Amino acid sequence: MENKHGSGAKAGSLGEKGFYIVLFLCAAVIGVSAWMLLTDVGTNVENEAVKTVMSVPEAAPTMLPAMEPVTQPEEETASATEAEQGSQPEQDEQPETLEDTAAEEEPQTQEVFSDGTVSYVWPVQGQVQRPYSVDKLLYDSTMADWRTHDGIDIACEQGVPVLASAAGLVVDVRGDDLLGTVVEIDHRNGIHSVYANLAPEPTVKAGAEVTMGQVIGSVGSTALGEVNQVSHLHFAMRQDGLTTDPGLYLPSDWTE
């Protein structure tokens, strides 16, 4: 009886140990499985992150076009140089004379009258529209009355150059209430020539020396006392301060 009880105690002791061994093995298997599962999950997460990072496309670098140097064409540079040279004022300009005026328009020549000391030419070319008259009254259509006329009115277009009738000294450039813009020249022999109804800006000033045939201005419409007449130059002459007939000092005609 004692032997049977001893064998049963040993068998129970072995069965108990086997149960714990099996339980330990099961726990070990479960732990290993859990560790392997966690390892696989971590690896998959890392792989996915790597794939995500690698799948982001890199921005392609933007290449700017190379800038070519801008050069100015030689022709434009030459033109600019010529323009600068052309803008420089000319030096030593000579006064415009009868020959210059004739060259600009139609070639014209006229006779020259000399009184023995001074030579004279017509200041403009044209017909005498109103004669010199101091001893006989002439009807003035502008003033609507009868009056004397101390010069001659030579019909010509506005803008026509007016020439100095003879060489001399410009003694006066003025504005007259009736005769408009006036230039007066002293010919140094007691005779003065007077040019009236000129454009507002003559080409000479008081104190200037002029030669016969030099341009002193142009025909205008400034003479309010003769505004109703055809376009003309009012030309007068004085000797020793007294009015005199301009026809006595002019050539007989201005011939072409």
C-alpha cells in the first residue's frame, strides 16, 4: 500500500511539472510570435515611409535664358554723331544780301542808280500802287479822307524780303501808330531811306551797318493807316530832314 501511494505522488509531481513546462512553452511561443509580429509591422512602416519619401518628385531646376549683351548699331551711333554735329551753331554767318535772296528765289538782277556818291537799288520788286505826292491830295481809302503821301507804296506779297536801298547805318527801328514797323537808314550824304509796313521783327537793329541789297526785314501788314490797301511796302526818302521823291534815287526799272 505504501508503494502505490508513493508512485502516485511521483506521478502527480511529474504531471504538474509537465503542465508548467507546456505553459512556459506556450507563453514563449506567444511572446516570440508577438515579437515577430511587431518587428514585421515596424519594418513595414519604415519601408512605407521610405517609399513615400522616395516617391516625392524633385522640383526641376528652372534655367533662365542667358542675357546677350545689347549693342547699339553702328548706323544709329553715326546718325547720333551727325545730329550732334548738325546741332552746333554755324560760326561767322554773313549777312544776307541781294545775291543770297536772288539765289533762294528766282534769279533776278536790277539796275543800280548812283547820285555820284551813293548807289541805290529798289527795296522790293513791284508796281507803284500809290505815288509820292506832297503838292496834291490823294484819297486815302483807309482813313476815308484826302491827304498827302510822303512816299511810294510798292505792291508786293507779305513775307517778301525787303532790301536796303543803299549802304549805310541803321539809325532807327521803331513802331509807328500809322506806318507800323519802320526801319530808317542813314546813307551819310544827308539822305535817309525809310521802310514801313514791315513784319514785326526786322532782321537788323539800330546801330547796324548794312550794305546795298542786304535784307533788313520782310513785308508785313503792320501799317494801320494803310490797312485797306493791297499788300505793299511803304518806301520814303528824306534829304536833310525834309521829305523827297524816292523816284529821284531809284533806277528806272527792276528788270528780270
